[in-house]
Amino acid sequence: MNLSKSKYCNGIQCKKMLWLDKHKPEVKEDVGNETVLENGNFIHEIARYLFGPHVNIEFNEDLSEMLRNTALTIDSYRDVVITEASFDYYGNFCSVDILVKKGNKYEIYEVKSSTTLKDVYIKDASYQYYVLKSLGLDVTKVSIVYLNRNYIRHGDLDLKKLFIITDVTSMVESMFDEVGENIKGINEYMEAKTEPNDDIGEYCFTPYSCPFFKYCSRHLPENNVFNLAGMSYAKKVAYYRKGLFRYEDLMNEKLKADYKRQMEYELYSKEDYVDIENIRKFMNTLTEPIYFLDFETYQIPIPLYDGLGPYSQIPFQYSLHILDRGELSHKEYLARTGIDPRRELAESLVRDIPMNVCVLAYNMSFEKTVIKKLADMYPDLSEHLLNIRDNIKDLMIPFQNRWYYTRDMHGSYSIKYVLPALFPDDESLNYHNLDLIHNGSEAMSSYADLANHSEEEQAYIRERLLRYCELDTYAMVKIYKKLKKMCWL
Ligand code: SF4
């Protein structure tokens, strides 16, 4: 079969992934790899300038055109930096992110959008080394280029500091024969006319989540070990291998109380558990007026503004419900398109939330972190912002501590599980009923993409963003009221 860098990496994770991709693409599921891909493309565009002027080989559906352009460029220059230089060795195709040619010597730079050096990146580079070396090129150096998580932008983007370049030459050299064997193994495997019956294993989740897991695990009952919230994949696979994958089997195992609780409630449809004393103690720590706060943020690999590092959270929106003597009011902020929203959002926040009031968030560490970063950035607003941060309480606590637990929470205390479990029939709290934006990642990508839309479309998307975020804090109000009613009925 014709291989590429990504197909080779998929193939060494699990050959069946390639087989299913070719013969049963309709059973593939979306596992969120698109964002990783978009980030990767973005990083490649920036990293191209690491070595100064370069010749880019434009992508072409007709790969032979890319091969031809690469050969022409190599022949035309003694020394040159080529991006996306493309090569093919008997159907094993690869485009090198950055190829540095110095006379007859070549250096490969593989660019990644991650902030850590992963084993799979070295495998990816070893495939490229194999292809170029097999074609007779004198490759003297192979390196992985990835993001420096400690870089903070001040002024112009400093590419030399933004990226870390790690030399992996000796590692890929030692893997040369292994790559040849792997390619041979993949090709033999792909000749199978009927579906191979490889079993599921840890490789279904690492290094990447496989989009065929639902299909490959279709023989498992609904209540199976892979649905246990919070257990590591390694442990799940170990139980599966021992044949202990049904909840009924696992109930006799020595397991954490949280897992046992989830299984018990789901197997025997147990009544809701409520520890009213602890919930009451928690509720007594909250004093009205209460400010229910939720931020939306976006993250991109390249720090766009001063004070940001790779993947820093940039808050662009918040929703605020205020409950005061039984009256509910609502405030909101959504940044204008294309601005650095941090200062404006921080000013709006200190206008909307007075000092020394009770602020309620769900999973408060996120809101606290966002506010602390704003306080560090804007010393003139710092006192007020830190006061807001210090007064935040977490509505997640009763659920995290399992003082309130129901079967439909499925072992989770995330608001996305808790809310439908508490209000199964309340359509006003159903995120599926929202138009266009139904979750945080859709909000993030919609905001980041606003500038690519017409004014009319932007207005429509902005309205959807506002309604999504409003539902987040409205949901908190409903949960708060439900707990209050339980405590003091
Ligand atoms: S789910 Fe697992 S076994 Fe199935 S194709 Fe993916 S990695 Fe292979």
C-alpha cells in the first residue's frame, strides 16, 4: 500500500486502523483530531521562517507534481531551505516539514504543535529518514521542532525562543531496519481480503485515540469497564484482558469506592444518594447576592499577544447571572472580533462584580486561573480582580464529594453529566436545543473563526455564543436553587 508519514504512524499504532480506514471508512468516528491538525498546520506556517528564506513546495493532489518540484529545487540550489520537500521510495511517500540542504548533505526538521517531545514523533522522523536515506540522500541530521512551553511573548515573536529543536539523529539511525520491517509488515497485513480480528488493547488509546474504538468494541455489553469514569486506560485494558469487563464481574474486584458506586447505581438502578448534612454545610457558606460566573476562553499554539505563551488561555467572553433577594438578572461580555480581549474583559468584570460578594463557579480552578492571569497583567485592576477571585466558591463540591449522586451521573461530576441527571425533563437546560454552539470547544472555534465571516454571519454567531454561555450560568442557578430547596424545604 502507499504510505505517508501519518499512515505509517497509524500503522505502527495498529495495522487494523489502516485496514478499516480503507475498507470500512463509514464506521469511523470523530475523536477530535481535527483541532490537532489545524494547530499543526498553523505551527508549520510559522516554523517555516526558523531558518530564514525558503522555497515552499506547494501541496498538489497530484503528488508526482510535488516530487518533480522538489527535485527541480534540489537541482537548482547548492544550499537551500525547502519546506514540504517531497520524496517517494517505492510507494512510501513523505513531505519533510523543513529540509535544509548544504551542498550534498541534508538535515530533516519535523515540526510538531506540542510542547513535549513524544516517542511517536521520533517514529515519524525515523520513517522520513528511512525514505530519504533509501533514496541515497546523505542525511546528516534529524531533529524534532516543538513548542517551548516556558516562552512568554514580549514584543515581536522570537522564533528561536518559541521553538525547541532536539537532535534525534542517533535514534532514527538505529531504527532504520525496524522501519523497513514495519513497512513490510503493514503491506502484508493490508493484503487481507477479510476483516482481521485483532482485539482491542492499550494501543486503541495511545499515542492517539483511535476513531474505530466504538466499532472494535461492539462485542462488549453496555455496562463495561471502558465506561468507568476516571479509571486509566491501562487498568481498563488489564481487566479486559483478564476477561473481567462486565460490571457484574468487576463488582467482586478490589476497586476504588467511586468505581463501585458507579457500577452499583447503573446495575441496580439505585435510588439517588443525598448527604443532606454536608450539602447544607456547603450551602451555608454561600451568601446572597450570588454572582454566577462562567468564562469562555480560546487557546492557540502561537502566543498572539504580550504576556502569553504557547496555548495560553485567552478569555473572550463571560456570562454572569446575579441572584439577589429572589430576583435574577443577567450580564454578559463578548469581545469584539479581532482584538486582544483581555483588558476590556477585565474592566467589564470589575464593573459587573463588586468587591466582597459571593461568586459561584462550577469547577472554580478554571475561573480562578483566568482571573489571576488578568490580575498579573493589569496591576491597576489587580486588587479588585483578586478580591473577586478570592471570593469564588465552587458549586461542583457537593457532586465532586459525592454528597449528591445519581445513576445518570455515570461516575462523573462534570456539569455536562450533573445537569441532565438533576433535570432530565427540563428542555430549557438541554444544550442540544441550542442553535450552532452546544459546547465549549464549539464556542472556542466559533469565536476564533469569527473574522472569516461576513458581518451578518458574525452577528448570528455572536448571538449564538451569548446564548450558549448564558445557559452555562443559568444551569448553575438552577442547580443552586435545587440544592437550596432540598436543604430547607
Ligand atoms: S480500535 Fe483498537 S483494535 Fe480497532 S482499529 Fe483502532 S486501535 Fe486497532
